[in-house]
Amino acid sequence: QHGLPSLQRMKSRHHSWARISGRLPADAIEQLCLTNVVQQLEHLRMHDAVRRRLAEGTLELHGMYFHVGEAQAYLLEDGSRTGETAEVFVRIGPAALEDSRA
């Protein structure tokens, strides 16, 4: 029941599939995981308090995917900055994590 929005998003022709930069998802499970991150962020943005804080610039939302087998974290890029319409997850390393803490 709780996963239905993500499954519907994957089946929809109105949404591009989330992907990892430089490679295709390993399988349908990984594709669903990526899609779920995007879907959850969209769900959060629908809440009045979140929408208000985003508009004020006092809140930032970030989507992350951790691939256990690779021991690798991926960060969802903000497509609005690059003009991309697809949701793209990029590999992040220790330097990126330290930059985000500054």
C-alpha cells in the first residue's frame, strides 16, 4: 500500500525514470529504490510547512541512495539547476560530504 505511488510513478509515461549517472540501474529493484527517493521528496514538498520553508529558503531537501553492495552513496542532483528533466543520482565521495557540512 505505501509503495503504490512509487510503483505508479515507475509505470507512468509522464515521469522520466530516475537513474544513476554513468550507468543503468542494475535491476527493477534498484530502479524502484531510486524512484522511491524521488517520490518521497515530492510527497514532502506537498506539506504546507515544508512548502513554506522551501519558499522562504530556510529548508533544503536532499535525496540520497546508498548502494550497500558498492558501499557507495549517491546524491540526487537538482535538475532545475542544470535544466535536466530526469532525476539523476551522482556518486558522492568524502569531499562532497565535507563540503555539505561547511
